[in-house]
Amino acid sequence: MSLSATGVEVERTSASMRASIDLATPLILESARTLAQTRRCLAATRRCIALSRRLLNPAWGISGAADIDPHISIRERLERGALSLASKAVAARWGSGQSCVVCERLIAPSEIANGSVGTDGARLWTHLTCLRIWRAETAAFEVRQIARERNVQGELCAFVRRGFANGTIEILPHNRSRLGRGVNGPCSVCRRHVSPNETAYEVVGGVLGRPAYAHPICYRVWWIESLANRKSQTSHPTTW
Ligand SMILES: [Zn+2]
Ligand SMILES: [Zn+2]
């Protein structure tokens, strides 16, 4: 085989490798999502098992979150992605035996049950005191999340903050987005072109009425810095 033929072959091989890597990216992201969802399901199932055993006979109770400091339990579950962040949108009603996601005890008819929707769409119930703990731990979790992101993506985070300050980057109104391909236009963060065969996040409903999308890393920093911005604007913990 001549040298030039080898060169063509190498080029072909690297092109096909690039295509495979490109194809693998959404699969990896999708797998990570599915894994997080499975972990949440598993945690919910374990709670149900523990709850059922306590109902049958309190002596059989599995030693779990209900037996330890609820702050520690919630912190650990948030870090693992086994529990959604506490929502601001909560509907209160009288308890009817729902299981509290924080303390894992039943909510009696004499108590207030606070219902909210988790990130996977499941309805979650809590006692009022448990809701306060959940919200406090969610706020603390977000602070840690912001610190971690700035630690890893310091330069991009600073770029986004400057963009917010000079009006070249809009603050994300929420964190609802779609991950996929097919968009064609500039990234809302770095302004580099996003081509239809690239994986990108598209903001649901756009921003200020215009379609908005960003590369995966750009989107994550955009979301984190938008969260940090909202937190700095209010004295109350912000979650969305
Ligand atoms: Zn509770
Ligand atoms: Zn970008």
C-alpha cells in the first residue's frame, strides 16, 4: 500500500471514529438520565418496602432514613440524585395516609400534606416540618452545585456572568429543556454555530419569545449561573 493510500485510510478511520463519538454522545447523556431515573425508582421502592414492613410490624423496621437526622438523609439523597429538589409550587391538603418523602412516615388525616411534582413527574408528599427541611437542604445543595461548577468551569462561568451583566446573555427563565439534534444557529452562550448534526439543548418555549439553544457544557453553565443570579436577587431560597 502506498503512503498516500495509507493517508486516505487513516483519514477515513478517523472520520468514522469522529462519527461514532458524535453518535455516542446523546446515547451517553440519555443513559445517564435513565440511570438517575432508575436510582430514584430504586430509592422509592426501598422506601415503600421499609414503610410496608413498619406497617406490618414496627419491630421489622429497616434501619433507614427515618431513623437518622432528616437533614443528613435529605442531603445524601439530593447528592445521589435519588430525590428531586424541593419545589416552590406546593399544594396543601389534609393528609390521607400518603407517605412523606422526607421522614418516610405516613401523613395522618389530622396533619397537612404538602404535594408537589418531582422532576420525573411523580407526585411527592411531605409533612410541613419536613417540607421546611427539604427546602433548606435544596437551597444548600444548590449553593454547593454552583461552587462545584465554578470550580470546574470557572472561565465559562465568569464569561456567562459577564454576559448577564452586559446584556449579551439572557438569564434562563427556567431549567426545562430538550436534548437533541436538528437545531441550526448560534449557541445562546458561546455564540459558536450549532449545526443540525450536533447535540444541543433547546430551551422549552425559547427565551424572550425567541428560540434558544446551547451546547451541552454551555447549557449547564448557563443554567447554573442563572440559578446563582436568581439566588442573589432574592433572600428566599429559589428552586425551579
Ligand atoms: Zn415527614
Ligand atoms: Zn456554546
